[in-house]
Amino acid sequence: MAAHRFPITEAQIDLLVRAFYARIRKDETLGPVFLRAVGTSDEAWQHHEAKIASFWRNALGIDRSFEGNPMMKHLANQEIVPEQFPIWLALFRDTANDVLPPEAAAGISDLADRIGRSLSMGLVQFRNPETGMPNFRDAL
């Protein structure tokens, strides 16, 4: 993946992730899903936010230390459905616009839109429509 083409710092990514998840936890649709997946303790949220900040630094070509497979993680959680991605993306874009300079907000929001579309399409493509369970054989 090519490195990002807009100015953004690791500190700005950390700020964005913290602010975004503060909003997620308050959202009536996404909050309960994330609380069940992440947990309710401050320690659990700090760990999750650090992992997601690492994901974004990796996606932007700043730091390649992220380990994980977002598609498999989303597929494995049956509470995550494609209809949630527009809510997720709107919250992300609003948060980016509130905490980042305009060029960084636009750049990372555009990348989030592409990633969100890919994850949403993956959920549709790889979940078994009869059971709603992941069809990992076809996902690999």
C-alpha cells in the first residue's frame, strides 16, 4: 500500500481514535456492539484504541507494526452487519473533521470510506446467508 499523501502525525491519529471511540460508545446503534466486543473497562478500551491507532498508522504507511486481520475480526462478530458501516463512517468523518486539520481529515476519511466499503462487501460476500455464520473457507 502506498504511503499517505496528506500531512498527519501519530499524535493526531491517537487523538482521532480516542475521540472517535468516545463517540462510538455513546452511539445507540454501535455503542452496544462495541461494548460487548471490547468490554467496559478503561483498560480494555485503551488496548483496543492502541490496536486501532496501530492499524491506522499501518494503513497510512507510517508504521508497519500492526498485526491482525480486520476482515476476519469483523466476520467473526455476528453483531457486525453491513448496515452499520454508514453509521460508523459518518461518525468517523465527523470526528476527523472536528479534531484534525482539513487536509488530514479529508484524506483519512477517504481512506476510511474505502476500507469500510471493503469490509462491508466482505461481510456480504463471505457470510453464509443461511446461517449468518462466517464461511472462512471461501474467505481465504
